[in-house]
Amino acid sequence: MGMFDGQVVVVTGGASGIGAATCRAFAAQGARVAVVDVNGDGAAEVATAIGDAATPYTADVTDGEAVAAMASAVLNDHGSVDVVVNNAGHWVRVTPFHLGSPDHWDRVLDVNLRQVYLVTHAFLGQMLERGKGVVVNVSSVEGVRAYPSDPVYASAKAAVNQFTASMALAYGRRGIRVVGIAPDITNTAQVPYDETVQADPRWSWWAPIGRFGTPEDNADVIVALASEQFRFVTGTVVNTDGGTVVAGGWFFNEQSKRFVNRPGGLNA
């Protein structure tokens, strides 16, 4: 028996990375999974690999009409939805603020924030009618700490965290839980571990746990948060970061076998 037998789970950005791992993890627990992605072929591949428990849906979740059509198709196929995982998101392009433009910022906000609103809104009504449901938002540690490389991206992720907390407060008494995770560097196509560490071995010092995260590390936390085991948890965003946020500016130097917190100490 799985934790989600008979339940329907929608996962956006389900064609790769954390999203694909999340689809597999929910299916392994008995859920029927709607694999949603702008990459229709990728969504189909993930669904095919999972089997009968998964159905692919092609949708650009930054487009309101596309989201409405996708939600209608999912509800038509499955009747209801129990869990929505707003996983889609992207750096778009890391740009120093002074070199950015309103068009670029709009794209960053669409991909990392507006789509969370759109997808949540599309499925919330039927959750409220049934008096139960879980929304899991995938944010980023860059929404928890300052991120000088792209303040707009960091602002979007911080807004996702605030949306998570505020929605939890707004709808908790109506049976809806809203939770989230905030990953740090994860071994995906965006940040491939082997290539990154080969370019600079000091990346392996980044997390106190001593390695990059994996898609499965994040997927397992998403599944747990959505489960009945966490039925009394809402409004919380869990840092799935291997300890980088609490480490602050401390790094474990593999040569000296000690933590350092100064640039000169990296080679100590």
C-alpha cells in the first residue's frame, strides 16, 4: 500500500530534474500523476517510463489560457486533484541588475512566480469544494538569503515563500495545506555536478553534507510534506540544501580538513 493510493497529483516542470523525480516518487507511492511540462516530448517520456499511473500534459504554465486548458484536461481525465506541486521554474538568464530590462524581469517573474499563482488558482477551487488538498511550492534558497547575481530572481523566490505562508493562513481552516521546499545546488541539467566540480573542485565544499543535492533528495521531501505524516504542517518552507543556509559563509576545506570563512582561507 502506498501513501497516495488513489490520489491524483499534478507536477509542473515534470519532464526533468526535480520534477521528474517527484513524478516517479509519487507514482511509487500509488498516486496517479499528471506530468505537466512545456516540453511535451519530455513529459511523455517521463510518463511512459512510469507507466499507467502517469499521464503527460503539455502546457506553458506562464500562460493563463494554457494553464486553464491544462487544468480542465486534468480534471476531466481524473475528476479531482489532491496534490499540486508547483515545481516549474528557471534562472532564465542570470543578469546583473543594471544590465537587465523590464522585459527580462517580466520573464523571470513569469517563470518563477506568476506561474505558481496561475496553477494554484486553477486547481484551488475544486480542492475547496472537497475540503481538502495540498499545494507544494518549489522555491529556492536564493529566496531565503541574499543573491547578488540576480536580485530579481531572488525576489521572485522570496515571494513564492511568502505566498506559501500566506496561502496556508488563508485556507488552512478550509482543509488546504500549503508547504514548500527551497533547494540549493542540485545535480540537474542546469547545474551538472561532474562538470561543475571538475571546473572548480571547491564546489564540493559548498554543502556541510559534503555533496550536491540530487533530484531525489528534493522529491522525497516533497512527497513527505504532502503526505498524512505531515498533516499538522502548513506554511513551512523546508531548506533542501544540505545545510548551506545555516552554514552561512562557512566552507569545509578538504585540504586543511577544517571550516574556513575567509577568501584566503580557501587555500589554507
